[in-house]
Amino acid sequence: MAPPDMKTIINTLKETRQLLISNFLNYTAVNFMKHHADVLDEYFCAGFHLNQSRCKTLSAFPYAIVALGGYGRKEQCIHSDVDLLFLFKRSIPDKAVQLIRDMLYPLWDMGLDVGHATRTLNECLSLAGQDIEVLTSLLDARLVCGSRQWYDQLMMQLRKKVITPGSDRIIQSLVQRNEDRHQHFGDSSYLLEPNLKDGQGGLRDYHTILWIAKIKSGLKQPEDLETMGFMSHDEYHCLTEALSFIWHVRNILHALSGRVCNQLYFEFQIKISQTLDIKEKDGHMPVEIFLGTLHEKMDWLKHEFLLFLNEQGYRPIGRLPMDSIGRTADSDLRLIKNTLHFASPLKILHRPDLLLKIFEESARLNIPLSAEAIRMVREFSHLADDTIVNCPSAVESFNHILLSPVRHFNVLSEMMTTGLLVQIIPEMGAIVNRIQYDEYHLYPVDKHTLRTVKAVKQFTLAPEKPENEFQEQVYKELSKPLLLLWAALLHDIGKGVAGEDHSDAGAKLVRTILAKKKFSPSDIDTVAFLVREHLTLITTATRRDINDEETAINCASKIRDIERLKMLYLLTVADSMSTGPKAWNDWTGSLLRNFSLKVLNVLEKGELASSEAVEIVREKKGRVLNSITEPEDRKKAESLLNFMAPRYLLYANANDIVTHIQLYSRLEHADFVWDISRSEETNTRTVTICARDFPGLFSKIAGVFTLNQLDILDVQVYTWRNNIALDIFKVKPPPDLIFENERWERAEEHLQSVLSGKLNLSTALQEKLADYGRYIPYTSKRKHKIVVDNEGSSFFTIIEVFTYDFPGLLYRITDALFRCGLDVWVAKIATKVDQVVDVFYVRDFDGQKIDAPDQVEVIKIEIAKVLPETGSL
Amino acid sequence: MKKIEAIIKPFKLDDVKEALNEIGIQGMTITEVKGYGRQKGHKEIYRGAEYIVDFIPKIKIEIIVESEMIDRVLETIRKASKTGKLGDGKIFVTPVEEVIRVRTGEKGKDAI
């Protein structure tokens, strides 16, 4: 019978492959991949024989078809590429190249990704010596058909000429390449969209294990990992389980995406969890359970890989502990070859505290545990029960671990993987591999928690960017950084509690956990506070107006304590940084820092957010509301109180506030209303004005008083947040008391006309002020002083003017401020005989402070111009 | 068609988004931006060290609308982003020549 022609061969491949793939879910992953490789093998065998029969000259040049890489290992996933080598002895006839193409083109047309090389034996050897990628693919080489002789020769010479002489160098560079690959693809044991092949904990880690075992001991098949003693029986069992899960997921991913796709993108995750038929459990979505399982498997593979490298004596280059000269402080622990060991397994049974002690030593000496010690901690961690882990010396050991910087490796993560951390804090069990299925939380809760602790520790290291200097400085000022580290470790522990706000639930858990560990009540309070409020700063900074003083004051009165604010700030930074790039960037960072500094400023000044101030304001609000009987009015007053500035609430007395609320209710659509009260004993008048605020209002009112020869003795200016200005002027009564009422009426008319633009105040005043000029006593020799202070408040530039009194002074100064583009928010004017101190809290019309030196200079010059010495009076 | 670019305070984003949804605008591009206007940044002082805040964090919203919608959209953004205080940001309007939906190739009004 004549051999089948190319067309028949290709159709057979198409059909069998199609059938296999459409049924892939009925196979175990390993079986499917093996069948898939076999189908391809059959195609190449048939193709090979056809070529032999078609071209007689070819038989003079025997060759071998060799499967490489994943195809060589028979790990042929649905869309995996097909790596091939056509191996010739010495030379390659042109005809052969043509025939090989005939065999490969139909595969490309089918959409298979075929990579092939046609090489002679010597070419293979010299390339393998130069290129590690060629070498690793040859390590997995498998003869498909053709000349077994050439194949055997290649394998033999490869070992003799390339592998044996360079084994150490090759392994070292494999380890290095793995390290680089992990850097690039990230850690699949927690990433949101893990890479099944190239990430840390991915299939490549397993391949690297195989390659190293092949190089070192000539391993033939994966089972040899156990028989040759690279792994224990249990470990090999876990390995096959982890691999078959990952391969299965990979096949599904290939099927869904229709291409070679190794990155588990979001769009496929839910579909995969459906294909795997995972059911919802304990309020966790199927996709969350699926990812949790996958992370667990990949995490296992990642650690097994590290353990393997460690035992084989290879550690990633550049990570060898540098400063590991030291002795263990515990006689039951040993320091051998830069790793820590238990003196004997028996010791652990007698002294379970050694399980914790070994990590304390590891952190102190900056030396990792040996692979065997890690195995023992895994096995024996159950011995560390509540009494052991909560005794004072164990708590102290753990505190030391928390406080020690993360250098070459993270002791806490080691404690987490071995299960010891959950023994120490059982409440953490609920957040291990807890996935939050969204794009915001990049890491499972436990990994995020450890990252947060690490981020806090890194505040102490030399800052990488200038903006981190600030965090470093704040950290250095903390008197008890340990409390911050505990808060970082426990801040999300409430996420394991279903159906409750995680901050509140967490704060409660913190109290139980730390009480068991005998922390002092005030320390427990602090950590519980930090955990409960760990989102306060970031939510306020991003969702409230941070340029509003009120926002900072509210936040400050909640925090109350400077040390707590500092810890909260650092916790917020570390938490956000460890959540992912969507939660932390320069933009959020600067928002948070600006806001925290403003809150700090409020707390340091103490004036408005001290506990007394908070209490006074609270009590005053109560009195104001109680004095209003009408429910309707009380409701209005209540909402109005929310608009009032803290400064006003603190300094105005309750009766006056009630009067002011009444005054405000008369305002309605008018520009302003005022109320004049007479105090006969001091012979002064108090004018309370309630008006719609706009820049320059203050100077206009002052100008109208001056125009009417009403001397201003004292002013308090307040701005409410509903854009209402409340100005309280204390003035001398007009000289002619008989016509006082008429005088007030005229002043009111003036102000009305000024505000409606009918009267030009500066023209009207020019004449008046010229009149005044003659009466000014030039007797004072004191120089006046203008101070512009930008440090007293984060929200306002404070301008203080020390001068002596003369008529129209206030109008002149406030008018100068207005001309400089400044809006007066608060003013305190005090006149003693002829000495005046005027204080203004100002911002520009865009609501910003004025702190550019040239602008400050302009303001000083403009004010100085209107003061008498240099004035043009 | 017009492109509207509005620079607003970060905490006003939700209000603006909601108000725009109410008048039927659903698509918009939101960017976290930093910038300064008349003011050349300011200083924060902490323990004697100065931290220059060159740029102030703001949110930029970009929307493409039909020309006849423009007044309504502008008024909505203005109202929603106003805090009653100064420094509430700015809105820019520019003409847009063409809009094309990549998937279908639709143009103009249909592609918005």
C-alpha cells in the first residue's frame, strides 16, 4: 500500500486534534497534554516517511526530528507552540530544507505556532554553549522519529562538551534568569492577573527545577524528583497536584482566549470559575474561591522552588546576606553555612518557643532558616499554642521581629508561609488568601497586610525619592513605632469578619488580640484607634475640600493627638502603597500630605481643635438650640450652625449667636441687614452686619463708617461657609447725639448705594479724608510695623499691622488689601488709645495663601503707602 | 460638536458625575491632574523643612457633546462644582471636528 499523501496526513491531524481539543475537559490535564503531543508526533512520523519515500537522495542524509521544550516534555497545552529540531549529521541538502517546509507550512495554515530549527550536530552544540535558551530547550529534547543515532550522539556530546564542564555556571545563570523573569512578570502567588507560566510560582519555576535536576543528576522523568531524593514523597505529591491544577486552568484559558495566553486576565476569571464549576461558599464569590485556590497552589510552587534552590546551594545572585557574621543567642539553634538550623528536632518538642525564637534570630542576624528548619516549622507549628505564643517572652520575641528592618528577605512572610503567624495571631487565619474581587485590591488580604508592614519598615531606610524624606522624618519622631507596626499588621484583620464594617470589626479584634498579649490599656487604645480610623485621612483628603479649614478642624478634633496623627498618616501611606497603583500615586500622595500637614497645624496650634475647644463648641451649640423653642426655627438654626466657622463658634457667646441667627433670618434677599445696639456706660455703639460676602465688602463698610464720621474702635469679621459675612463693629457714637438716628439712617443709605454701585466710595471719601488730614497728630515717633505671616495657618496668610490710629485707617488698609487682590476672611482690630493692632486673615480671590516673596513684598508696600508717615495726606 | 474640559476640585467629582448623569451624559474621561493657576504653588513647612507644593491636585473631566447640549452641560457642571467659594476651577470649550467609533466606524452624533 502506498503511504498516504500530504493532504490525507494533514486532514487526519486536523480531525484528531479538533476532536481532542473539543473534549479536553474530559481528560486530566496531564493526559490531555500527552495525547496532544502524541497526535503531533504521529503527524511528523507520517510526514517523515512520506518524505523518505518521495526523495531517494534524502536517505543518503539521515536526520532526526526532535521535539524540544514543552513539546519535548509532552506538556502540549491547547495553543502551546510546537518547538522542533531537524537534526542532521554534517551537512543539510537544499532539497531537505524544501521538504521540511512542506511539512511545516500546513501547520502554520492551521494556526499552530511552530518554531523550528534545521541544524547539524555541531551547530547544535556550539549554539547550546552560547545561548542558554537553546540549551534549556535541548535539555527537554525527545526523539520523535528518524535517526536515533544522531539523537543519541547529540545528547551524549551535549552532556560531555557543554553541560558537565559548565554545570555550575549554567545553573547560576538559570537562577539569575529566573530572578529576572520574576521581576518582570511579578509574583503569581498573589497578583490579581497572575501569569501561569512566567510569574513567580508559575510553571517555569517547575521547569527550572527539572533543568537543574537534569544538569546535576541526569534526571530522566519528573518522577525522578522523588526517587532521586530532590523532594519528599509528600512534596512530590503536592507538586503534581499543584501542577495539574495550573495546567488545567491554562488549558481552559487557552480554549477561552483562542490563543497562547498565559496571563490570567480579568475577563476570563469568572468564566474559568464557571467552567471549573465552583460554588459560592461563606459569602465568597466562586471567582474569589477560584483565585484563592490558584494563589495557594502557585504560592506552594513558589516556595518549593525557593526551598529547592536553597537546598541545592543556589540562591539568587546579589541576595546573599552580607552582614551575617554572628552567633545565635540560643544554644538550641545552630548557625551552619549561613542558614539557621534547629540543634535537633527533639528540642522543638521540649521547647516549642524555639519555633518563634528561630525567626527572632533570623531577623536579628539577617540570616534565613535552612530548608530543613522551614520544613520542621511547617510540621510542628501546631505546638505553638495560645499559652506559648502569648507568654511575655514570646510577645517580646515577636515585637523584635516586627521592629527589625526588612533586608534580604521578609521574616514575617516566612512566618506566614510556615503557618506560624496564624498560630501567633489565630484571627489572621480568616484573611489568608482572602481575595477581594475588584481592580483596586491587587493583593489578597494577607499579602497586602505583610506588604503594609514592610512599607512601614521601609520608612526607616534611606529614602529613594525626596518626597519620602518627609515620611522618614515623621517616622523618626514617633515615640512608639511598635504600635504603628502592630496597627499595620492588624489594620485589615476585620476583613475576615462577614457583614460588618472592617475597620470597626478590626478595632474590636485588636482589643482581644492585644489584651491576650498583655499590652497596656493605653497602647491597646492607640492601636485600636489606628485600625478603626485607618481610612479616615485618605477618604477625607480625597472626598472633602481640603482647603476648607473646617475639614481639617473636624478631622483634628477626631484625632486629637499629634502622635496619633503622625502614626495615622504613615499607616495611610503604607496601606495605600501596598494596595496597588490605583490607590497610590503622586497625585494621591500630595493630596494626603497637604491635608495631614494642615491637620497637624490645627493640632499644634491647639486653639480650635483642643479637647476644651471641642467641648466648648459642642456645649455652646446645645445652648443655642435649646434657647430656640419653635421647632421650625430650631431646624433652620441647626443647619446654619453647620455653616459657622469654628473660630466664630469658639469666640462668640451663645446669646450673641442667637441674635446673629435672628439677624440672618431677616436678610432674605437683601444685600445686608444691620443691627445697632447702644451701650450707655461705655458710650459706644455695636453695629452687627450680616451680608452676602464678596471680596471688598469689608473695606466698603469701613469706608461708609468713615464717610459718616463714625470712628471704628474694634471689629470682628467672620465668614460663614454659606457665603455670609458677619461683621461686628464697635464704633464711637456720632458727635451730635441729638440727630444720631438720622445719622445711622443716612449711613445705611450710603452702604446700600455703595453696594448697588450708585455711590463711588473712593471719590466720596477723597474730600472727607483730605479734611481729616489736617487733624492728624504727627506726634507719634513710633515706627509702624507690617508683618506677613504664612506659618501661623495652613489656610490663611495672616497680616498684622501695628500703627497708630487716625481717622479712616481701617478703610485705607482694607482698601489696600482689596486692591492687592485679597479677600479678608477674619479680622481682629484692637485700638488702645492711639496704638492700633490690626490682624487680618486673608486669601486671594482663588482661595490661596499668598506666600511668593514678591507678592508679600507688594502687599507690604501697598499697606505702607496708606499709613501716615509715607502717606500723601 | 464640542469638547468640554472642566478642571474641578477632587472632592467635587461625585457631585459633577451625578449631575451630568441626570441630564443624560454618561460617557466622560476623568484624569487626575496637577496644576496651578495664578498662584505659583505654595510651601508647606514642617519642622523647619520646606516642602514645596508646586502643583495642586485637581480633576480634569472631558466630555464630547452635541453643540445644542452645550449650555445645559456647562450650567450643570458649573452648578455642581461650585462650592460657594472662590477657586472652584475652570471650564474650557473647544470645537470638535469629527468623532469616530472605532468598532463600528460610525461618525458624528451617533459615535458620541
